[in-house]
Amino acid sequence: MNIGPHLLANKLFAAPMAGVTDRPFRQLCRRLGAGYAVSEMVTSRRDLWHTLKTSRRANHDGEPGPIAVQIAGTDPLMMAQAAAYNVERGAQIIDINLGCPAKKVCNKWAGSALMQDEPLAVAIARAVVEACAPHGVPVTLKMRTGWSQAHRNAVRLARAFEDAGVQMLTVHGRTREQGYGGVAEYDTIAAVKAAVRVPVVANGDITTPERAQAVLRATGADAIMIGRAAQGRPWIFREVAHYLATGTHLAPPLVAEVKRLLLEHLQDHYELYGEYTGVRSARKHIGWYVKALPGGAAFRNAMNGIEDAAAQLRAVDEFFDELGAGMDRMPAPAVHGEEEALETGA
């Protein structure tokens, strides 16, 4: 599929997740089968553009295109300026954040809070499209099904965003009220797909290859976006790609391969953040990798006491060597019956 002039490698996208989807993680997901990856959100506040935090989030050094930057804010002019600023620095696609449910974002009326103010949300979309159009940069948008169960307005907004010039819509199958709780629903995503002509991407609770296939069938979506299921398991993209193409499962990755991937990920992580911050922010990634593994809980606790990169790398290396002595491949994730129920419309 295409986003504007950009032909994507496949229909498997890595979701923008604050504090997670940085350049090292995006590059790893792309290497392991994701056809597209969007940056974690960058603020539209000009006074924060040159902070270390924002510069790290906007770092795309060596990243394969198309480079997609997600921006967040509440003012149409500021959002347009942020779009132009990021385009000048190499962004090839601008994504508008209308999906983040975090309180610190929504309390400022950004993210999914904007779904409560439809005229403002549409004005932002129009302003960003107008800022990007002279550069030939397409604008996409990520939203939820609505603010609350009683106020699901994704279909109405989708039509308005399409009219404003947005070229792709991603819908997370939850309301802002749900946060990440409960179960994602896909009927609203299917309704959005039926209402617009632009590509629609389904997001939410896509945790297995079976689920990915079922969501594509249930929604008619053009692509799927995977977020939390890729944390500590970035190879999920190649597993889903293989299943969609063949109907069969790839064998779980070798323990030795996962060790190599994680060690390379950590090295790249340290290069972006520096040793002090990098060691501490890497702990969550390491914890996700080992969460379901034998001895993983104790290892995560021990990891919190390690404060230098060499020791962290050595501990990871030793943990996976010990794991590999008892098993060649990573354990296969559990598959539940919900994929089958979704696929059959139960």
C-alpha cells in the first residue's frame, strides 16, 4: 500500500509508543518485518523543540524511509509550524496524534482529548495538511473510537479528516475512557473503513498471527498496527507476515538469535541516550524480553541494581547463555480462543 508517494514494504506497522518507539526500536522492528514505523510523538511547542528529549525523539539517523514523525498539540498554528519544522529536518510523512490516552497529554487537551472538540480537531488537520502540501508530504492521523462509550465519533471524524486532506487513518479499537483496559473492538474500525476512501489501519490487541489475520478480515482494514505486543518480541512482525502469506507458523526464534538482537539493540540504545540514561531506560526493554522466561522475574529485579553499560551487557549475555543451555528456541507465546471467535463473528 501507499501513503502518498511512498510505497510501503508490507501492511504491518509498528505503533508510535511514547518512551518506546525510538530510533533503535523502530529500526529493530523494521529489520524484523515491519513495513512501516512511526516515531513516538513530538511536541508542537516551539520552546521544547531543542530540548534533549525532543531531539532524541526526532532522531532518524540511518533509518530507512519513509521517515514518519508524529506530532501532538492543541493549537492549529502551532501544529502547522511543528509539521513544517519536522519536514525541514527530514520528515517524509507527518502523523497527527489523536490517540494518546495518557492523562498528562489529555489534561492539556491533546491526544485523544481532541476527539471531544471536533471543530478544533478538524482545524488542526487542515492546518497541518496545508503546511505539508507545498512539500509534497502526506499527512496521516491516529485516533481512537471516541472519547467514551457514549461518545464514539470516529466515523464522523474520519469523514471530516478525509475531507481535510488526511491520507491515511489509524484507529485504535478503544475509547479514551478505556485507556488500554478491557478488550479492543473492531466494529468501529470496520465502520470507518466503509465510510472513507483513504487507507485505514486497525490497531489494538493484535498479539498473535491469528489475531492479525482475524482483525484484517473483520475490519477490511488496509493494514494493521502492532504496539505493546512488539515490546520484548519485535520478531512478531515476521511471524505475522509469514502466517498471512502461508497460513503456517514460523518456529520461535533461537535463543542465540534473541541474545544477539537484544545485545545489538542495547548498543544502539546506549549510543542514542548515552550510558547513564541509556542503561536506566534500557531496563524496561530487557524486562519485556525476559518477562515470560524461566528466571525472568529474578533477573529483572537484579537488572535494576546494574548501573553501567558493560555490566548490563554482560548480565544479558550470561542470562541468555544459561537459558540457551536448556532450550534451543524461545518459548512459543500462548494462543487463546479469542482469535477464532473474532474471525467467525461470535
